Amino acid sequence: MNFDAYARTGVDLVNARLENLDDLRAVFTDEHGWMRDEVTDRDVAAFRRAQRRLRDVFEFGSSGRDGDAVAELNSLLESYPVQPRISGHDAKDWHMHVTSRGASVSAEFLAGAVWGLAVWLCEYGSARFGVCADDRCGNVYLDTSSNCCRRFCSERCATRSHVAAHRARKRAAVEAKTPADAAVTEKAPAPVG
């Protein structure tokens, strides 16, 4: 089982817009394409609740509240238990499902996402759960940097934030220029030449 892929489904869920059934269908990748056809309006509410709780896990982890992140993931593991089973039609396509036969789309998807994030936390620690440092974003991410120094969910957010900070520093420097400095500049004699 690819636990990193399951953990990434948790990230995708937290970052998703979930206002209606079409928004929820957009969460499912091709690998989970069958879920698009089976998801119902009832699943939207379950996904929204899980989305809020998973966001808490990322906020706890990114703020150094390791115990709170673990407690919330343990609670989510109870709410969305993993019940693995082998599925497929023949020896060429056997694969694992994380819930029992007949489970709802929300039970299947959320059990995998929570399990993946729980394994990620055990493997790398909750400090690797991040919330984008760009105030306009708020997306979550898994920090895969070599030295646990990632601060943004994407290069786009990092660039946007750095450009905004640079412009703010330039504005502050211009505003810090005193009126006396401006007067000296205005009264300076013209160069002779």
C-alpha cells in the first residue's frame, strides 16, 4: 500500500472546496474515479466534517502541538476505521481496499486519508504537517523538504508572499524618509558644468 498517496488524499481533501456534490466529485482522482459515480449528497456533509477535523491536525502539527495532532488523528481513526480487504477479479489486478465491502464512499476515502496521515505522522512527525505561510492562501501540505524548512504550499504562494514582503519593505523605506531629507534634496545646488 502506498501510504504517501493516502496521506496526499488527506491534503487534497483539506484544500478542496466542498460547497456541493460537484465540488466533492472534483476531489476524486482517476484512481478514485469510481467514487465520483457513487458519491451522494449525504457524503458531502461527512466530507465537510472530516475536512474541518483534518485541518485541525495540520494546524496542530504546524504549531508544535504534537500531542493534539496525535489525539485528533486517533479520534479520526476511530471515526473512520480501517478494515482492509483484498479486491479484484483475478491474479493480475488484486489490490487492497481499506474498508469492508459495501462501505460508503465517505467511509472508504476517509479511512484511507486518515490512515495515510497517521502513518505519515508516525514516520516523519507532526512537524511535517504544514499550513501555508501566505496569509491569502491557507492550504495545507506535507513537508517533504530535506531539513523540514518548507513554509508554503507551492512555489506560487512562496513567490507571491516574497514579492509582497519586498514591496512592503520598499514602501516602508520610502515612508521612513523624513521631511528634512526631502527638503535637503530639493535645496541642493545644481551641479556646475
